[in-house]
Amino acid sequence: MLVALAACGGSDHSEYVARDPCAALAITAVSPTAVERDGVSDALALWRAHGVSAFDAAPADAGATAPAAALEIRFDDAAATFHGAYDPASDRVEINRDLADRATLAIVIAHELGHVFGLVHIAPTARISLMNPGNLITPPTDADQRALEALWGACR
């Protein structure tokens, strides 16, 4: 499925194949702090609570067979106005390391995962959404789940 996507970082990426939220996807966080690791876990839990099963089949240990798809999450220093971005060309999510609050990290990571799954920004005037640009407080909503299901169908 081809999905046009505007990245949070302002880059304009051409169309690409978004990731199915129901297909196995291994998440690798590169050298995370404890808070960053917890933020990743919390972001995955937020999406699981809204029907995404992609993370359920990811291997729990290095000896397990890796799923066909993997996504890297990196934490780097950035300007205060930058929260995160998904770069489909490198299959990487970049998160601002200055977002030290676990709850905020979870929202920003979940937002970028929304882009990974093909969701685009939603204007706050249209509805409150995880996918509102610059969102730091709203977790995935039922409407966000319905938007994913409109793209992919419900995970079974």
C-alpha cells in the first residue's frame, strides 16, 4: 500500500510503503537511557491498547528469529522545537534526547510510529489526535485507531 506522508521534521518524502500495524515489526532503540527505554515501551503499549499487534511478534531476545521488518529508534540532541521525525528512507525514527519526561517521550514516539503506519498529521481544529502536529500530551485516540483500520483493516 502506498501512502503519501509529510514528515514531522519538515522533509517532503515521496510516496513509500507504510508499515502494516498488524505485521511483525521489531523495534530497536539505539543506546537508550532508562527513561528513553521506558518511553519506547510505553509508546508500544499505547498502540497495543488501540489494536496494533505489530510489536507482539517481535523477538524478546537475541537468539530468537527476527521478524521480516525492523525499525530503529535513535535519541539525539536537537533544538527544543524538534520533537521527533520518521525517515522512511533510512527506516529510522529520530527523537529529541531533551524530552526527558517518560510520558512525553511515549507520546512523541507513538506519534512517529503513527507515521510509520501511514497516518498523516491531523489539524487540531479537525479533531484532537495523537497525530496533531507538535503533540506532546494526547495518546492514540479511538479516531486514530479507526484511521489505521481504514488504511489496513483491524488486526486479528
